[in-house]
Amino acid sequence: MSNTEISSTYVKVPSRDLEIDAYLATPSIEGKFAAVIVVQEIFGVNSHIRDVTERIAKLGYVAIAPAMFHRVAPGFDVGYSPEDIQLGVQYMQQTKAGEILSDIEATIAYLKTLPNVKADTIGTIGFCFGGHVAYMAATLPDIKATASFYGGGIATSSFGGDSPTINRTSEIKGTVYTFFGTRDSSIPQEQNQHIEAELKKHSIDHRVFRYDAEHGFFCDQRSSYNAQAASDAWEHVIELFQSKLS
């Protein structure tokens, strides 16, 4: 269903005493569909993340991208300049693991209220900061499939000073695909090797993909974009979601 007609809109996701802005893309045809949560990079729910959300909807999924910086920077949406990176890192450093998971849980709860969503078939995909968040969210029982792209800091840190996220690998419930660039200067190879070792150690259903590429290779708006790696990775994302969210 790669050419499914879709519609998209901004919605509000209730989360305790807050509302999370989110971008929702859905197939226009009638039916019930699996859902995928798209987790942003440090640049907000920008045009790249909205494009990924729409691409997933065109595959026949309900896709939603919640704004993860809504507490500190509502409406944050920037590009990839050095100034944008500096600001995004600043906001990322203000996030906390507990709040992040709460927001993902709120997004799951929101998806379950939608009449066109199969409530028991939800996955995630995330990039950079979002790749780390997606790995963390894989510990939630509702998440059946996770695609984590170049998630920085999984092996060494969490958000808000908690124990490194890798220490929660044993809690992962579903299937995890991770994607790394071997020329990624922000994620040393020994870190993604450590992640792979932990996934194996805890018998998590997983695959690890490595490409001769830099950080951000999937984003066609970045100078590090690698069309060949991005295309191959996308095929594996499709494979993951088709096999685990059917």
C-alpha cells in the first residue's frame, strides 16, 4: 500500500495536565490500521519528520509525530544550521526520561481512541534524539516494533541523569531494528557494538544495520544524506512493520 492516499493534520494529545502538539497522518481509505509513533530529532517536528510521518501513512499506517520539546519550546521547528543544532541540543538537555516515556504513553493512549487504529499493533521509529527515545520506548508493553536510527547516547546516558538507557535493554518487549553509520562521529562504533551485545545477551528479537555513512544519513535535507543507505534502511523499516504490525 505504498501509494495509499492520506490526509494529515495537527492534533492535541492530552498528557496529564498538559497537551502535546502532534502531527497526524492517516490513510484516507476506510479501515483499521496499525499505528506508528514517529519520534523527532533535536530539530522538532520539522518538515523532514512530517515527511517521514506522511511516508509511513502512505504505507497504510496511522502515523503520529508528537512534539517532544513541548514543555520547554512549544512549536519548535528548525533546520540544520549550527545555530539550530545548538538550540536543539539545549532543549534536549532539558528533557527527562520519565516525562519522555509519559508523553509516549499519552500518545499511545491517544492512538487507541482513534476509530481507525488497531489498538494492539503500535510501533515506533525515531531519529538521532528520537532514535534514543524509540529505544527507550521499546520497553513499553504496547510497542511491538521499533526502528531506531542513529540513537545517540543509548550506551552512555539517559535523559535527566538517569542510568544509561542500555541498562533497560532487558525490558524491551517487541522487535528492535537499529541503524547506524560507520562514519558517525557522534556515536563511536564501540557504542553500537555494545548495544548489539546487550540485545543478544537478553535475547531481544533484533537486527542491527550498519552503513558506510555519517550521522543523519536518512535525512535528505542534511549534507550527510546518503541516498543508498537511506533507501536500504527504508526497505528494512517496511519489512519490520509489515512483519510485526500486521
